[in-house]
Amino acid sequence: MTIAADRQVKDPCAWLSAVTHELAVAPPADTRAVLMTVWDGLVAARLAGLHAAVASPRWRARQRHAEAVEFDLAVQLARNCTVGTGLAIPARLPGAAVPWSAERADAAVAAVVSFCSAAEAMLRRAGELTPVWEDSLLGPVALTRWLADCWTGCHSGCPLRLPVPPPTWWR
């Protein structure tokens, strides 16, 4: 079963901070657990980013660049059994979403960038502990860096073009 997290989560920034902390203390040798935690963080980061995009034109422009990277990262993670968490990546905010203040949107983006840094570091450590760097880690390492770069304005990308039909985990 896939859960639509956007209807369940009251504070995506708190959730994202918790996942970021979890990554900082997780054992890097458990590659599957690391990948699943990064998936959970990606869901929270996507949700926080969508809220930030509604609050500010600056974040809206950066979210459009980040969206393609988020999707690519989700594809990489989904290939490696992480969709077993059951959480779907929110494609958009629910219609009843309350707009955030600019300050809360700024804090959300800071939380996304912090998560990306923690995820990149943990994925690197996990990769260093494997006998041979696995493809399941190489792509996500680069994509978490690019995602942070999108939100900080250092990377602009192409708009997302979803496959038809979209994956079941992209709701």
C-alpha cells in the first residue's frame, strides 16, 4: 500500500528535521536502511518545498528546477527497493493547503538543504563501506548534491517531464 504523505503530515519541516537527525546517527553499513531513510527524507523535502513554492516567487522558480532532480532521485531510490516504505512522493499540494509565511518557507528551504547535505554525507559513507561502490549509491550521492544546489540557486535544470503513466509512488 502507498500512503499519500501530504494528507497525513502536519509539519513537514519537523518531519524533515527528524529524518535529517536520523541520517546523522544511522549506521552507514546498513545500505538498505540508509536508502529507505533517504526516501522518507525526500518525501518530506518535496512536501516542504511545495509549501515554500506557494509562499514565494523565488522559491517557486527554484522548486521548478528541484522537481526534476527530486523525480530522478526518487527513480534511483525506487530501483533499490526503497518504495517498500509505502510513502508516495507528493506530486502537488492538496487543494486545502494553507499558504505559509515567507519566514516559514525560508526555514523549509533551509531544512531541505540541510537534509540534502546529511543525505549526501551518509550515502558517501555507506558507499565507502561497500566492497565495490554500488550504483544504488552513486546516483543518489550526486542527486542529493544537485537538489541542494537547486534550492540554493546554484543549479538550474530542465522542467520535469513525467512518464505516462507516472509511477505509482508519484502522487
